[in-house]
Amino acid sequence: MQLPLKYGLLYFDNAYPLRIAWWDIRYSLLRPGWKSLERKAKNELVPPENGMPFHFKIGGIEPRLKDGGMFVHFSYVHPSSYTTKEALKEIESRCEQHLMSHGHYMWFNFQKVRAFLVKGQPFLEDMASRFPNKKVRIEYSGDLGVEGLYTLFRKYGKIVDIFQVPPVKDMPKQAIVQYSFMRAATSAKNCLHGAEVNGIQINVTYERTLKGNVIWTWLSNHPRLSVPLGGFAVAGVSFIVFDPIRVFSMHAKITKLFNVNEYPILKWLRKETVGRLTRTPVDSLQATGWREREQDEEKLRNWLRNPPETFAIVQGPRGAGKSDMVEYATKDKTHKIVIRCDELANARSEGEVLSNLAKQVGYIPLFQFMSTLNNMMDMAITATTGQKAGLSATFEGQLKKILDTLTIAIQQTSPTKSMSNTSPEAIMKKIEQTIEEKARRAELASSGGGAAAEMVQSLGFKKASSKDEKAKKAKEESKWCDPDDIPVVIIDGYMSREKGPHAKEFWTYLADWAAVLVENHVAHVIFISNNVTASKPLSKALPNMTFETIVLTDATLESSMEFVYKHLDKEEYGNLTHCVKTIGGRLTDLELFVQKVKSGMGPEGTVNDILGRSVIEVRKNAFDFDSTEKKTLGWTPIQFWAVMKQLAAHDVASFDELKIHPLFKNDETPFSAMEQAELISINHKNGRPFSIRPGKPIYKAAFQEILSDEGFKAVMDLESTTFLDKEEMAKVVKWEGELRELSTLLHQDGSWLFGGGRVPKEVDTRVKWLMKKLAESHTKIEKYEQEMIQAKKEVASLSVNNQSSGK
């Protein structure tokens, strides 16, 4: 007869160092590996299996890291001559005798390893806030008494005291056992938790130790006060320690302190060694030789020679070389900082925006993770206490912090004295007051009517008059400084994206911050933008001031040819006039053309490649073929089709002529949307839109290429005439309805309803006008229907040809 196989647990209490707190790292440094422990248990701690009764076999180990011990699983065969309790007692006794006879000590504390039989169901927890303690709390339902508890727990170590907690109604009884040593408590908890003694189940846990530090106890018990105080302490340390580091880092970024390429000795060595052996590379902007571009550069340089009084705005289409021109014009400036808004606008999150901005301006250290941690702490405190602790930092607050610190760094490098004697706290306060004052003025002016406007004006005049002397003094002082020493702030890609979270607030705050620099004559500020509406927020930030505006246009054919032949050999490639004329004078397209030709692609192949890309770009952006959302366009496809046909036939299209077209109905919104998408460019004359050009010079060739697609042309013409036909049909229904209403004013014999045999002249004139309109509409409808029939025939013939060619 085969005897049943049973299982049990042994606990060895000195396998690891105890972990008494979160900062205790001993167990991490001294703990052995899993395999070494298992090998140690089989070879040293447990007697050999052949020396154990009941076919004893080790099943595996389970370390208890915090408690400094481990469980050993074993199996045995339960003989009929022994009870289960007697068999387990015998196994435990054999293990104890083995450890005592061999005197096994652990090297990290020179104490013996002890073995105990696990009588309950261990609670295998790894909670970070609970650590071993000399005191254990026992919960039970029944009557054990002090003597019963002593008998049960004395086995694991010397007991200092046993305290029975006063009973609470509907709650289990509790008692606290205090040992002399902590390892006795860990052994008792792991061996007796969940055990059943005389039908009474007991649960054993570590007792929480009361904090000896009264101040720490009070702070932990009053989170509504301690958390804000801790936040203020962290903010104070950050202000005292890290803010000066950030200001220094930004100052070094502006002055290029750690840029070894700017050191005079290295410049001289490079010039006298490498410069004499190699050919000096020609600057791409300098190589263009565009007379119109040179005039714009000189205009910007002249503006930089004057004290800071207003903004400079460099506008133009994308790819016109705005950034390169500004960089070339300011290359000799010793103090310069560039904020590239394209990287900020394309960021995927607010944290990435702040990280990119901090990297650009040298705001080190940022501690972005602290913001996330503060937000989590604020949410946790709000959930527990019901009140906000004020630890969370908003995107606007962090952005303001970076720009305010940048203001201090720029002020330190500025030779003007308007803010040189001002403390950093005063500078930040001044920026806040300026922004709040502008917001308050805008709100009052928009909602207060005449009286509020007068009050705003009076306040503005009083404030301006109180600062006249200071501003005049600062201006006079700035005239005596070296213009090259005045810092230059370049904001590249301003308003490159108008949609997105916090986009409007970001552009507004950036403009207000730049206005503070200019108003205090601290630095020149140059805005680079391809957005035609970029001047609106800037006008609000710096009202009653005229800006230095530089608008870059595409190069003429002569300048474009000169640029190409400075990079390509004229004798090798011959006449490239046709290719350059097709591509146009856009700098980026010309550079791409030169690059592809140099790589081995022929001029004609390069033009075809660039033209093909432009055709795909126009189809995607203008007709929204790749978008599943129909509301992404600010115009209808047939509206752009009408504009495209005009621009394909002529270099310039009349804005007014297209505006009154039946497809637009005197609405300028679609044209503005097309210009924002850079499909067209609107030229102004006398302050109003006058003419329309393609968004890129190569777009004219792309428009012609799209029009050469007969199938697409037929479909778009069909859609256009169908739309116009429906519009005229709606007008016919309207005219017929009005005639029907007028007919109700006549009797059947044709006499006037209100007496008299003749119809009034006014009614007769109106009827004749309606009949004329009906005739005109019918003429147009017949024309549209003929065009629709022709377009349908073309579509059908093209489909038949495609099917036949496919066969």
C-alpha cells in the first residue's frame, strides 16, 4: 500500500540582513543569489535527505528579503504510526539538531541560523511602508490569555512583555508581544500567521513604531500645513541655489562663453593654419549676389545700429531664406540668442515644449520630472484632504519662469543701463505688471464704452508721462554704447502654427515678453514669420509703434541664373534658362536643384522630379485627397480649381475678379485660407488685396501639369458646372416663387386686386425685372448643362480608353 505524500514549510531566520527602514541598503549589498541560497539550504542548513525520516525531500526555497529569512518547501511520506503533528515535529527537531551540531554562523552578523516549522499560512507581502519590528500585533477571536500567548510565542525568542489591548465591540481581540531581538519577531510572524490554536485562528503583523521625533510626527499628521511648507522650502532652495546657476548658464549661452570656436586665439590659429591650406567656403547667402537681398540685409543692419525701440519683422513665404538672411546679417553680433519656434510648435506635449525651449536658451537645470511629481503629489493631497496644496505647476507658469530668467540673463549682458541696476525680483515683477496692465487695458477698452476708454487713455497717459524722463535717459545712455554689444533676440518661426493646446497663449506671452525687452531698451528683438497675420499679436503687445518690416520675395530670373551658375559650371551644363524659369526664384527650390544636379541627375530630370513633388504637394494640400475629414479645408476644391485655372494661364490673377466669381460670392475667407496653406500669395496695394500669385514659383508649372490631366480636368469641370447649375436653379425657383406671389394680387381677368383696371407701374416693373432675371438664369443653365454633357462625355471616353488600354 502506497502511503500519501504530504508537504510542509520550514523557516530559516538568518539568511539575509534585516531591512529596518527604506534607507537600509545592507540587504541589497550583502544578500546572496537565489541559486546560492538553494544550494546552501540543501548542502548546509538541512540535513542530508538520506539522514531524514519519512522520505524527506526538499522542494525549493522562497526568500523573505525584508525579514532576513527564507522558506524551504519539503515533502514527506506520512506513516500510519505517526500523526501529522508528530511527523512534522520530528522533521523540525532533526533540522534543529543539525544546525546546533554544525554551529552554522552567517558571516554578516556572526549569529546562528535557526530553523522553525511553519504552523500557519504566511502573509507574503512586500509593502514599502512596513518593516520588521521587535513588536508583533496578534489578532484572534477566542480566549488565549497571557499564558497561552507566552507559551505559543516564547519558542522564537526571549519575550520582554505581552500587552493585551482593551477589547472593542464587534472587533477581534488584540495583543502585542515585544521581543528582545528583531529576528525573534520576524520568525514568529512568518511561522504563526494564520495558524489555528485550539480552534482559534490568529493573525500576526508587525506593530508600527511610534516616531520619536515630535516635529516629524506633527508634520506627518498635519499634511495641510506640512506639504505647503515643504513646497515653500523646496522653492526657496531652488531660488537660492538653482536660479543663479540657470542665469549663469543662459548668460554663457548668449555670450558664447563655452563655444571654443569663438575664442580669438583659436580663430587666429585656424586662419593661419587651416585657412591658408584650404579654400574658404562661400556663404550661401553671400554667394547669391541678389541685389534685392543685399538691400534687405543692409536695412536690417542699419536698424540694429540704433537703440532698441521697436520690433523688426522679417516676413516672406516658406523657403525664401528668411532665417539665413537674418543669420547672415547678425553674424557679427557678440550677444545673440535664437528661439526656434518650429521645434516648440511641433512638440507632442507641454513637457516637450518646455524642454526644447530650455535647451535652446540654456535653462539648466530644468527638473522637468519635478513638475510631474508635484502634479501627482497635488492630486494625492487633494484626494486625501479635499484641498489643493498648490504644488502643481501650470504650463504658463513654467513658461513664464523660463522667459523671466532669460530676461535677467539678457539684462546682465546688455550695455544699456535702463534695467542694469534692477534686481531679478523687480524685473520679474515688472514683466508681470506689464502683461497684466495690457490685458486690463484690452478688457476695459473692449467692454467699457466711451467712459472706460477715456479712463484707460488717461491712465495710460499718466503712466507714460511718469516714465518719460527714465525712457529718455535710457535712450541717451544706449546711444553711447557699442551697437554690437546690444543683445539680439531672434524669434524664428513665430506663429508657425496657430492651432493646438496653449498655442494662442504661447504666442501672446512670447510677444508680451519681447515687448518688455524693447520698451526697456534691453535688447533688439527680430521676429521671423511666414504667417501673414503675425503682426496682429505683435501690435497688441507693442501698440502705437511702427515696426521695421522686411518682406522677402522670390529672386528675379537674372538673380536666380547668377545663383545657379555660381554653383554649376556653365560650360558643362549649358543653357539652364528654361529649367530655372520653371523652378522660379525660391531659394530652397534653387538649392535643391543645384544639389540634385551635382549628385548626377540631369537638369531636365531634376526639374521633372521637383515638379512631380510639387504636383503631389498641390493635390494633397489643395484638394485634400489624403484626408478623411472633410472640414480640414478652408475652401472647396472647386474654388481652388477656379483660382488654379487663372494662375495657370497668367502670372498674376486679379483678386477682385476672383472674389466676385459665383463660386466665392464676394467672400475673402477662402483666399485667406489658401494663403495660410501657402498655395497662393496675395499681393496688397494701397492697404488692400490686389492680386494673387502662386504660393511658389514652381506651382505655376504644377498647376499647368494638373490641368493637363484630362480626366481630372473633366471631373473638376463637371463638379464646378454642377455646382453653378444648382445655384442658378435655386435662383430660378426664387424668381418663380416671387412671380407666383405677385400673381395672387390679380383677378382672373387680369385686373388689379385693389381696384382699378390697370396694374400699378411698380408691380409691372418688378415683373419685367423678374422675367429678365429668369431669362438670364435659363441662359446660364443651358450653358452649364451643355458643359456638363461635354464633361460627362470626356469622362466616359477616358474611362473607355483606359479599359481598352488595360486589356
